[in-house]
Amino acid sequence: MKIHHLNCGTMRMRRTRLVCHVLLVETDHGLVLVDTGYGLDDIADPAARLGPVRHLVRPALDPEETAARQVERLGFRREDVRHVVVTHFDSDHVGGLSDFPHADVHVTADEAAGAVHSPSRRERVRYRAPQWAHGPRLVEHHPDGEAWRGFPAVKQLDAEIAPGIALVFLPGHTRGHTAVAVDAGSHWVLHAGDAFYHQGQLDGLTHVPAAVRAMETAVAYDRAKVRANHRLLTRLHHEADPALTLVSAHDPTLLDRARART
């Protein structure tokens, strides 16, 4: 499968530049997006769809950065996107869902419960219901898969989407957060979503901006699980397996490295 690494939302939190790293995957059964970044409807009505957090992360809200426009620039139609696999339901990860209304949206059952079906008071503040007001078709998944590379539960989506795409369940940042693994042929890409924000959290050498650390801590659903995920991903990073590219949703350096390897 061919993977395109897209930035679907530049953000500036204080003096720190962040991205919304989205995967566009070409399969034999159509296109698949891993997350969407911000969408065209976010640009049209940021107050309703993004809420007060937009003043903190300061998204560029450039229509040319949306997945919709980038899919079209690559010569595809939006209707060619048959599936969207979301790491979680924060606005900067699902803002573009309404640009692909015909796609099946794959999400963990825990995340669908926390965002859509039965959110707690805290989750009602966190999530923005206008993001799914268009009525997307949710395909909910449970952590009933096998272990993989030290992760306890990984579910292959061969039957639902295509061989070589898998959910790697990593709750902590949100109730039902998941990473997504994609087989690029010569290597696997593991999109860790917000299981970590910055490469310095794994390599222990690169400076992690204070604003990034503060944001991750403030929004974590379960801080103990976030720390456990860091430990697991740090081990994976230090193994330096050439058959694995590890990226997060917001680190621009990791986005550039992934693009260079494509």
C-alpha cells in the first residue's frame, strides 16, 4: 500500500509549531485516512466546532491544508475515501470527517462511548458534538486482537478495510485512544496518535517544549496509562527497528522524516 504523509493542520502553541499528521493510504479497495486533521467546516465555523481550545493551539485553518483539498490535489475524489480510522475524537483529529460523509469511520468502542454515546461530564466539555452532527457511520472495535511488538492488543482490519491495517489499543490520552499500524511494504508505519506528542519524550535527548508537556498532562484522561504508553513506545524507539517508522500526530520533525522515507 502507498502511504501519503499529510499535514492537515498547522498549529502554534506559544512559540511551538505543531502539525496534524494524517496518513492517506491507497489500497485496492479505495482510499483510507488515518485521522483527518481540521476540515472545511472547522474553517467555516471555528467557534462552534473547535471551541475555546482554538485560542490556545491557534490552528492556521487554511483550507489548502485540509485532507479534502489534499486528496483532490493528488488526483482523487473525496468519494474515493472509503474509510477513516481515527485515533480518537479530539477536534484536531476528526474535524475533517464531515468532508467525507460517505466514509465508514472506524473507532474503538470505548472512544465512541466517551465522545458520542455516554460521555462523562469531563468528556462533554472535551469533545465537540458538531464534529459528528452529519451522522457518520461509526464502525466500533473492541480490543480483542493479538499481541504485537510488545503491545497487548492489536486488531487487524483485514475484513473491514484491507490487509495491512491494524488498531493498536493505547488508552490513556482519551478513554478509547488507539494507535494505527499500516504496512507500507518495505516497513510498517505506526501512527501513535497522541500517545506521545514529541520525539523528546521517547529519545530523552531532544528538548520537549514546556507548553507541549503541560498540554499533554492537562488533557490526559488517565495519566498513569499515558506514562505506561510512553515507556512502551520509548522501548520501541530505542530498538530502532528499520522495519518500523514511529510517528505521532503533532511532531513536525517526525512528519518530515516519514515523508523522506516514503
